[in-house]
Amino acid sequence: MRTIKVTVNGESHQAEVPDHRTLLDFLRQDLELMGTKSGCETGDCGACTVLLNGKAVNSCLVLAAEADGKEVLTVEGLAYPNRELHPLQEAFVEHGAIQCGYCTSGMLLSAKALLDEIPRPTEEEVKEALAGNLCRCTGYYSIIKAVQAAAEKMNR
Amino acid sequence: MKKAYVTVGKSVTRLDARDKVRGVATYIVDMKFSGMLHGKVLYSKFPHARIVKIDTSRAKRLPGVKAVITGEDMPFLHGEALYDTPFLAVGKVRYMGEAVAAVAAVDEETAEEALDLIEVEYEELPAVFNPGDALKQGAPILHEKLGEYYHPPVITPVPGTNICNHTKIRKGDIEKGFKEADHIFEDTFTTQMTQHGTIEPHAAICMVTPDGKLTLWGNNDSPYRARREIAVALKIPLHRVRLVGAPYIGGNFGGKGGLKAEAIAIALAWNYRGRPIKIVNTREEEFTSTVVRHPTVITLKTGVKKDGTIVARQTTCLWDTGAYAEKGPTVSRMGGASSAGVYNIPHVSIDSYCVYTNNQISGALRGYSGPQTAWAYESQMDMIAERLGLDPVQMRLKCAYDNGSVHAGGQVLSDVTLKTCLNKVVEAMKWDKPSPLTPYRGRGVAFGERFIKTPFASSAFLKINEDGTVDLISSTSEVGQGGETTMCQIAAEELGVPLASVSKASPDTAYTPFDESTTSSRSTFHMGNAIRMAARDAKEQILQMAATQMKVPVKKLTIVDGNVQVVGKPETATPLGQVMRRRYGASGGVLGRGFYFPDGLAPEGEYFTFNCIFWMYCAQGAEVEVDPRTGKVTVLKMVAAHDVGTAINPKSCIEQIAGGVSFGIGFTFYEDLIRENGKTMNPSFLSYKMPTTMDMPPLDPYLVEPHCEQGPFGAKAVGEPSSVPTAPAIANAIANAIGVRITDLPITPDKILAALKNKT
């Protein structure tokens, strides 16, 4: 067991966690933030993607202890404090980039990491940034379009 | 003429979209209850073995363990078409993904630890891993008691063999047909084992009270069908079983029906009563122990005239259904019926065998046999065209079903749109112009067809609330397909209220009325019709009230945008809520009822009839480039034209086609669950490759929208056929590009290279 201090979606948390606790389990089980999804627990599907100090990570492959002293952003923290949707969320809604929704939170956070780094990505850059996030429903077309539309809007 | 609709036909935003992007849409994996226990499963170590002894005593003593069960504790059989499946193995194991024991404990870690303490002694039996071998004389028999299993009459197992269904269809005189033919071509096509790969795994929470009342929360696509399976298996009445659907399901594609994680949750809860027990599959369990698409071997012997007329076709289909029947009998039945293709052929002979092997269980996967049968008949179509020196498009247009054609299963077809779909595809591909494609580039097309399971019922209630808003009460599951939105659109349109006034919650067999299933692309049509009837019923009641209040005949009243008004007099508009308040005060409301069943298509009691309420048709085209040095195929473009009837939500239909094509791409090129002696070698997303953002070709999707007379607002269906023609269209394009024909899926670079080498 060890004590960690993590800021999640702007809120600081101090918790006792077992050494082998993953960040994914810490978020879902300890903090009960269920928006982050588990799809494989081996880092292959990207459903559990969150931002750790701004960088997209598979939270199933990160230990909670590694997040000690760091900032985590999950899908619950993506919308603005006044409950307005983030432009990426808006674009996903508008472009129908959602079917079952299970990969959506991971997709959104991978996309956020991309736009934070490259505000005007090419289609190829969007594809590359999302290549680690599996979606079984959409064929990705509308997701790629949505990310590009969000980038467009955020640069306006 | 097409009517102008307010909500139907509009690409409205999905009603679940905002919750899903906020991460507040709830799935079964997110649900928990106080006192909830966690279950884990011990699987078989052998593909086929007798269980000599199971010692659970050490596991039972582990602190935190509440229950350890084996098949002996659960002496019941369940199944979707044939009741052949124990909840956990009894007496013997038939595949390596089979549950041998299960543990319920205070947390997952303890349950897992307990699994290591269970000792099982096996006596290995000879095993069989492909359907051809399983049919041979002297093959190991998986189900010695096949003849004793309960099944509906439409399923025809052959006791004493590994055949759990044999569908035999004869039309005309096949021998006479072959005699009339100028050429006879015989080719065999094979397909591999693939998996649904929904990102959300199977999961369930079950609680059984000490008196035997069972509640199951889960992501089952079809709560009523599953309830029937549970009640029949456990020999208890239906009302003692309640299925509650989680608000949202993270993908389905045919994989979340029947009892998967549910079976284990039920078995544990049945034995350890009074506390909810949760099962969540790992990804490995998804690949090894749920359900996969049937690997197939399909042989087509086809007699043709010189001009391309097909006079006779004999098909032999082997479906590797694995250790238990699941949907195999009906997949092989409907797959058999369509295995001769979508063509006018006077003499047809079909034998479709669903065969047990010691592999994991096969069932429905997006297309319900369509991808396998189309792979055979649409590949052979191009092979024949090439041998006869005919254009493959012209040959298809010459032979394809029209209105009035007779399906191999006997139905006289109507609303046939194959040629419209193909014409749309070839127009988009500029087929009539000489191919602009350079060497190593090619183009190909293929038809797709799918049945709608018939006859099955759907029902719905429409609760008009005191304020005039509407709760749509229907057991259609939102699995990602957009059913919630489509159903609300239909309700809003028929009732005459804004879409924003309608909400639909998830199924609960205690409250939402009967629906057979959210499968087979049946919901828009069947549930849509039920909802329309419920809306008409509610509307009639409200208009009756308003007629009295407004002192005008009912006939003169209508509902527009949530207001009752005299036709043509918008100034009389009175909100629905006000009409009801005038009648009932603060209390009250109106309940509309709808029940739809396609009568008259099959003898009473028969189901999965070959006489379908309608068939789905489509065509796809592919342009490819092959690298002759590496064997790598690049799909330059896919074109897809699908007859959906009236598109209730066009954007949603396009999304279904896009998703279907991505399934088709994976099926064509790389998805392949590899087994060695019954052991799955690649049960992970790392080693089982599915399409990513990097793999999708440009796609031109087209909706073909003929008005379907019996459909709600003219709608048909979209999801199932969307990946049916993809693989043969691509294979035909590859053959066109490099002159080699691949007949066994997936089309890997090494197969291309080997074929190129053989050619030279």
C-alpha cells in the first residue's frame, strides 16, 4: 500500500492504494469515475485512454502510483465547468461519431492530446493519433471527420 | 408518392450522443449493488475429455470465497435452437473455452486465487477440429445424447453423428439441370473463424432469491428471448425470471444473445442465493468462450449455358459450429437457403450441414451466414464470367432475382432491388468506361442479400404523460445501432409530437412489453410497426377527448407539433397536456398499445421460415491495387449501395454501412482466430488484428430507398447485410488486377504471393 496524491479533473485526491493498483482501477473503483472504460486491460484497445500530465496513456498500463503528484484528465473533466460540451464532444455529437459509445471516451481523450499538440492536424495525423483506439462500430470515418471539425472550430 | 414527414427521413442527432460523449452513459460493467459478489471461471484444459474428478474443497476454504460450483450443481441444459448446452461442463468437456468450475467471492482477486486451488482430473478423448473430419465414419462423437435434446421441429439434428442440423432443399431436378448445361463448374470456398470484438465485453449480474425468483441485469441484446431460454432451462415459469437491460450496450453484432457471461452468473446465483453476483469477461474469455463466426467450407457445382444463364446449382455447406449448437442450426438453415445465391436458377439442390467440432462455439456475426455464402457464390460468379468471357456485371444483371423470382426456399419474391443497387455501384465506379486502372489495379463487384427472421413479434407501449411528453416503452436494446433514436423518431412522427418530447428507456421484462430480439436487423421494421400502432392507439384516445372538449368530430382533428388542432386551423392548437388535464385534472395520461406479428407467412408455430417478411438487398464494389513484390493489397475505394426502404434516419443508415464495410475489410484481409489442437493462439486485440483508423479505404455509401409497403413509413432494414458483399467484391477486384483467384479467406499477402508464383 502507498499514499498517492493525484489531481483528477482539477480535483485533488489523496488515497491509499495497493502497489499493483492500475490507474484504470483507481479511477473506476476508488473514485467511481465510470466514464473511462476497460476493453482489454492489456493496452491494445485504447478504451481506457486518459491524459496524464497532458499525454494520452492507456490507464490500464499505468500504475496508480505512477500518477502520484500528477494531473489526470478523464472524459468527465472534458466538458467545461458550466457543463457546456468541449468542441471535440460537440463535434462527435454533430458528426454522429458515436454508435455504441464504449470507445468514445478513449477516442475523445486521444483526440484531445492530438489537438493540444497539433492544433491543425492533417487527416493522416488524425488517423495516426487515433490508431491505438479501436472502434468496432463506425469504421472511423465520422470520428476522423469530427476531430477535424473540432480542430477547425477551435482554431477559429 | 413520398409523403413529407416531420421527423422521419431526417438525419437527426442521436438521442444518446450527449450522454455518451460525457461518459455518463451507463453500461453493465459500470453497475454494482450492495452485497455484490464477483465470479470467475475455471476453463477446460483439453478440447475433449472426460471429467474424472473435481476437487473444490481447498478453494471453498479460502477466506472470502462464498461459493464454488461445478456442472453437477447445475443439472440443466440451455440453448437457442437446440437445448444441448450445460451451464458448466457435466461429465465431459467439449472445447477448451468450456467452464468446468466457477467461484463467487467478495472480490475478483479472491475469486481468481480460488481458481488455482481447484483440482480437476481429466481423461483425454480423441478430438476433432474441422467439420469435414467430424462427418467421417468413426469420428469422435461430441454429443452422444443428440437425439434426446429438446428442439423446435424446424431444426433437424442427425442423432449418432456430429450433425446438429441438416437443411435440405430441392428445387427442380438437379440432374436434369446439369444435363442441360453447356459447362459445369465446381469450386470450393472456405472462410475462417472471426470474432465480434465488441469493445465492451459480455457481463452480467444475477441474483436469485431463496425462493427461486431470478433477476438478471446485463447486456443481452434480446431480454425476452434470453428469459425464455432461462425459464425453459431451469423449468420455472416466465414471471419468475426478470431481465433488466443496462441502459446501453457496447456493441453487439449478434454476439450478445443467448447466455454467455449470463450462464455463469445464473449458475452461481442459483446455487448461492440472496446476493447479486457479477461476471465480467476478460478479453481472452471473449475470444475463447463466447461465440465466433462459423468457419465454413462451401462447394458450389454450377451448370451454365454458354450465354451465362445458370441452369443448375448444387451447394454443399459445412458449418463448423464448435462444441455446442448456439445459433448454429438457424445460421446453417438460413445460410443454406441462400447458398445458391441471388440468381434465377431452375434446378437447385442444397445440403447445409451444421457440424459439431471441439472448437469454440459459432453463432451469429453480422450477416448471419451471409458473409460466408456470398463469399462462395459471388466469387464463383466472377470465375464463371471469366471462364465464359462475359462481363461480370452484365452476367449478374442477366441472372439476378427480379420481382416474381422464386427463392431457393420457395418464396416468390417482391421488392427486389438487387439490380438497382448494382446499377448504383457501377455508375459510381464508371464501369461502362474502360477501366482507368493501371497494371496491378483492378475492380470488382458483388451482391449481398439477407433474410429477416420471420415470423416473430414485437410490441410497444406509448405512455403519454400528463404534460404531453411521451415515454416510449419498448424492449428494443440500444446496442449502438441507433435504435433508441430511430424508434423515438417513428413515435414522434406518428403521434405528431416533436422528437424532443419522446424518451425511450432500456428493456426490462417486468415493464417493457414483449419483443423477440434486437437482431437480424428486424427492429426498425417490426418494432417500428408496433410503435406506429401504439402511437395511433394513443392518438385516437387523445383525439376522442379533444373532440368532446372542442365539440368537433374526431375526423376533423389532428396532432401537429404536440398540439391537437382542427385540420387546417392552426389557431385551434391545444397542447396535448392541456387536453388531458381538462379531462383528468392533474392525474391521468394515456397509454397506447401496439403489437406487430407478420401473419400468414409460415404454418402456425413454425419459425425461421424461408418465407420472409422481406429480404434485404445490396451491392458493393471495390477498386484495389496489389503490390506484386509483397502481396499487399490496398483497397483504393469501396462503393456500397444498400436498399434500406425509407431511411428513418439517413445518417444512421450510412453509419451502419460504414461500420459494416469495416467488418468486411477485417474479414477479407486479416481477422482470423487461429487454433492449434483446440487452443486459441491469438486471443487478444494485439494478435487478433481488427481494422484501425489506418486501415479504412475511402467509402462511397449510397442509400437505395424504395418505399416498402408494409414497413413503418416505408422502412426496411440496414445493419446485417452491410458487410456481406465486401469480401467477394474485393476478391473479384484482386482477380481483375492480377489474374489470380483466392478462394480461402482471409486474403493474406502470402496467399497472394503463392498464387502469383503458381500462375507463372
